[in-house]
Amino acid sequence: MKFRLLTLLGVSLLSCSAFITSAGFAAEEISIHYVYSGNPGVDLSKMSGTFKISAFSDDRGEENLQLITETDLGMGNGGYQADQALTALIQDAFTQGFTSGGAQMVESDEAMSLSGKLLSTEAQIIEREGVEMIQLTLRVNVQLQKGGRNIWQTTLFGRGRTPTSDGMTAAVSAALDRMISELVRDDYFLQEVL
């Protein structure tokens, strides 16, 4: 009888500690108000027709579409999540980048469109020249459509590095900047759109 009570008490304590541990390590939600401030480096007003950035899908297999990373990066939390779906951030970032480059953006009846899927996110702490940095990599497959068919595709690796003191929000912005830069400087992509 005593053994059963002790076993039941032990199981109860383990259950409670597991609940407290998982509740105590929830992903920290961060607010991301991304604004593209870079220079695409190419005149996108010369694109052959109107352009639309279509919705992106999340192919990471995550239930939480806002999750940036489950890695706590030594901060003692359960990782980081954005205040909106990462795919919405990616779609908005590309829209801002193309608009900044002078592309004629439309919501419908487009000559060409860009869509894609988020394949993975990876975050880690690295050291560069004695500075501890957050390195966030967004792996995104993008497809260019024209006339209802795919005419080009690639996988982009938007890798942003920022000092840890700037936080995860800055790392997300840097990764989005890098992803836009990688796309609009791809010669094969430019051959299709210009």
C-alpha cells in the first residue's frame, strides 16, 4: 500500500514538474515590424510586365507557423516566435523589396508572380571578430510563374547575422534583407524578369 502511494506521489510530482517546465519555457514572442531599407541594386521598373508576390506556404512541418526557432540561444526561454506567421513576413519583405526597386506591383491580372515555401529556419550563436552574434538562416524555395506555369525556381538561404545585444528581431530583419538581395542579384532570375 505504501509502495503504491509513493509511486502515485512520484508520478504526480513528475507530471507537475513536466508541466511547469514546459510552461516555463514557452517561446518568447517578439514583435517584428520589418521595413526594407536596402537597395536592390537593380532597376526593377524595367521588368517585362506587372508583378505580384503571392502567398508563401510553410513546409517546415511545424504546428506553430509563427515559430522562428525552438533554440533558446542561451536565454533560458523556449525559443522565439514572431507576432505573425513567418510566411506573411517573407511575403511582405519581398513585396517591399520589389517595390523599392521600382517594380510595377499589382494584386491581380499580373504578368508574372513570385511564390514559394519556407523550408526551414535555423538559429545559433556564433562569434565573429570577438563579437557574439545571432545567426539566423531562413531557407526558402521560390518559384517564378508566367502565363500560369513555373519558368524558374531556386532555394534562397537568407542568413542574417547581428550582435546578440540587438536581439532576435534584428536577426530576422537581417535574414529577410539577405534573402531579398540574394534573389534580385541572381542573374538567371533577372534574365527571366527583365
